Amino acid sequence: MKVHFISPDGETTQTVEAKPGDNLLELAQNAGQPLEGTCEGQMACSTCHVVIAKEWFDTLPPAHEDEDDMLDLASGARRTSRLSCQIDLTEAHDGLIVHIPSESRNMQGV
């Protein structure tokens, strides 16, 4: 299955092969996307914030309250924002479109 990452400027799309059970943050990081994931999936930060394409948003399980709380702190959060560390892919996500927010910075890559 495929996941499409759209760059912050909207100009570049990177298509990545995925399999059911893959975590979206790990998939993005392995593909070189600028998502830090500082808290390693503990929902203690929002450095893995992504924006899911509107047409795909409802295919994801609802966010937990803790995730919503962290998204309130995310710079540039939108209605279809999610923490990528909380998304485990299923076959229903083949073709998922993920926008990397312009506010994303991977300080580990510096």
C-alpha cells in the first residue's frame, strides 16, 4: 500500500510503500520527512503533527482526548490535524494523503 506525503510548500509529493500495522510517524521518519516525534509516541508533545487530507480524515479512528489536548498546542493545527505517532495504518489507508505542516522542524536532523 502507498502513503503520499505532501511537502510544506505543497510542491513535492513523496510516495512511500507501507504495510498494515506501520506507524505513520515511523514511516514518515524513515522516509526522511521532517517530523521530530520528540516524546516517542507518549503524547507529551506535538512535534509529529501532520494534516490529513480531508477526504482521508474520517478513515482514521477518532483522536483520544490526550491527543486533542496536544493538538491544541501544535502550531498551525487545522480541523484535520493529527499526531502521526497515534496513527497505525490499515489496508483502508492505501493511498492516504498526509500534508507536512510548514511549521514542522526536525531539530534532530540539524
